[in-house]
Amino acid sequence: MGHHRAQIESVLKRSVQDVLSRGLADPRIQGFVTVTRVEVSPDERQGTVWCSVMPAERAPLVRQGLKAASGRIHRELKDKLEMRRVPRLQFRIDESLKREADVLAAISEAKRQDEKLRRYREGQEVEPGDAEPTEDEES
């Protein structure tokens, strides 16, 4: 990827985030919406904006709202940026942050189970509410 295109993507990422931070009138665009990355086509006419949405349940609704507001967002970017041509944007939901959170939660749960098994094997008391490890957990 060329340096020029990387600069365009960086400027678009900051600018789209700024527009979203100031808010749009569409009631579907609620929650915490963060622009995670922007990809611009080689001819710089099209761009894909990847967004993370919290809470995740709102993601499909937010995507619909962003699609409906893309014309307004494009106009605001044209007015704000000193670019000859501002790419037409399409919005996608970035699931990577949700997957990362799920993996971290699974790792945390595995550590907790491992510590519980270690305490059980050392003969320490199991805390109230903790079930004794099953045969699967002991192997």
C-alpha cells in the first residue's frame, strides 16, 4: 500500500470518528461506536469503514443507521477535508474486538479453573460454592 493511500485512510478514520462523536440524528446509531480502521480502494473512489459497536447487540441496527447516514457523513467530510475527491464510504461492523474479549474471558475462566484444581490437589479447602473438580478437570 502506498504512503499516500495510508495517509488518506488515517485522515478518514479520524474524520469519520469525529463526525460520529458529534452525533447523528439517526436514533439507530446509539451506544459506543468506534472506527477501528478504514480501507480505501486503489483508485481512492471507494472506502470501507470498520466500526466496533458496544453493546454488541446493537451492531446490526447501528450498521443500518450508518448506511442510511453515509450520504450525510460524506457531505460533512467533503466540507471538512481539503481533498480533491472524498471516497464514497460503506460501513462494516468489526467483530475482532468482540472476539478478543471472548478469548480473554475464556482465558480468565481457564485460569480460574486451573487455580481451583491446583488448590484441590494440594488439599486446600475448596471455597463455598465451588464444586469439586470433575474427572475431566483432573486429567
